Amino acid sequence: MIIGPAEVSSPNAERRTPNDFPLLFPNPIEVLRPDLILVDYGPMTLTVSAWAEGEPRPVMAARAAVLALEILDRLAVGQPLLKTPAGKIKKLEGCPPLLQKAIRICRKISSELTGTAAVAGLAADEVLNEALRLGADRVVVNNGGDIALFTSGRQRIRVGLKTHPDGEVTHCLEVFSRERIGGVATSGWTGRSFSTGVADVVTVWAGDCTTADAAATWIAGRTDLNSGKVSRSPARELDPETDIPVLEVTREVGRLALKEKNEALEAGLAEAGRLVAEGIIRGAFLAVQGETRWIGVRGGPEPKPLVRK
């Protein structure tokens, strides 16, 4: 979720069609307001906000949003490769560059990851880069909670963090251009994707959203513990089309004791620390049933609790 200067629209925001602007765009693209473009198509719900010289640029954003539809088609064609563990793919030559990027990034994090762990962030990155190519100097692309962002000069983008996907924003991450953060992504056992861990939320910030997306998936799975309070089953029982059919994924987590929460958080934090030390990510925020931990690079942004009036 984006808060502050780049606040996302509410469901009741005035909707405007692309016909309100000089150029026409495909039907799945709507102009909600000059600084917020929506792409709602198939499995993708993505918003694009673009500015140049301090002014919202809806045409730039809508043009960039068109690319999201093309990316969805390209990723659909590449599903067999994207569902293969990155470590088992021996040759990438001849693969579309888009798929190569996802697989290479997953390999850096873990050979066990499949490319699907990175596709939401990958699409967000590609749309952001297109908006920059068109002349924007400040861009936010939110692909279902995986956020690609860019800001120049002294501008900042404030990203809201939650301790549970269904809860309120509890913390804020302020990102400035000097911090070289281009993506913020979230995963957890209660999210859209399957997880082997017990984290309600793992939010990662990194140089791009593709990396943040894959790393959040990996760290969430490592935020784990052995407990009879955790119910698991093979992923194929929940989704016959899953890319991880035999992997035991979390279905339910009972009320954990404080010691159990801490054990899971420390396990996840150790893996996040490894990725920070290797320069793969810039930081991570973990939450298990209200208990939180975070780690980040020295001098980087820190999750700050929101003070409610």
C-alpha cells in the first residue's frame, strides 16, 4: 500500500475512462484519476502512477500500462519454464529475456525457487521502466501489493507496512532516491501464493521489484517452526495447477506461544540477513501473529511505527 504523496485510490474514487484524455487505450485500462491508472485484466490488478516535473502524467502512465497486457501474454506462454525450479534449468540461451531475468534472480536467492515467485514483481518493473522511458521522473506501479517505484531528486515515496494482510497499516517505510530501492514486495502464508512458513507478512525492499518479490516468497517460507499447531498439506490438494505440487504448504496456523513466534521470526530473520549480507536485498520486515522483526542495510530506511492521532 502506498500512503502520503502517492496514496492509492479508494474503491469509491471517481472513475474516468481513457476517453477523457487525448489517446485511446484498451478496455482493461481505466483512468481512475490523473495520477492513478488501473489495469484490471484476468489475474492482474495493477495500478500505475506517473509524474514528470511535479505534475501527474496520465497519458504516460496509461501508455506504460498497455505493456502490462503484453507481459501477461508473454508470461502465460512461458509457464512451463517458470514452473521449473531455477536450479534445474541448465540452459537459458534462447529463452525470452523476460523469463531469463526472473529465473536468474530466483537462482541468486535459492535454486529451489521457481520463476513464478518473481513474476508479479517482474511485471511491475517492466511497466515502471516503460514509464521512465516515456519521460516520467517519478513512478509507482502496484501489482497486487508488489510495488515497483522510482523517484528522482529529493522526493520521497512512503510505503505502508502491515503486520497482517487484512489488518491496518502499522508501519511506514520512507524511500528516497539516494537509497537505491526500486521495489517493495510482500508474501506470507495468508497471501495469494502458497508458503511453507508461518509468517503472516514478510515485506522485502530491494533494488528492483522482481528481486523483492522472489526474496519475500523465500524468506516467508523460511519463517517457520515445527509445531503441532501448524497444519500443512501438499500444494496440489489446494491447486492442481500449482508449480510446487508435492511441497507441504501451510493451511492453518493455531495460536502460537511467544516462544514459538520468536523461533519462527529468528529463522526468517537469519535468511533475510544472509540476503542482505550478500547484497541481494536492502531490507526485510517480518511479522508473526503481531510479533515483528526487521533487518536492513546500514543507513537505509527503517520501518517506523505509525503514530495515530
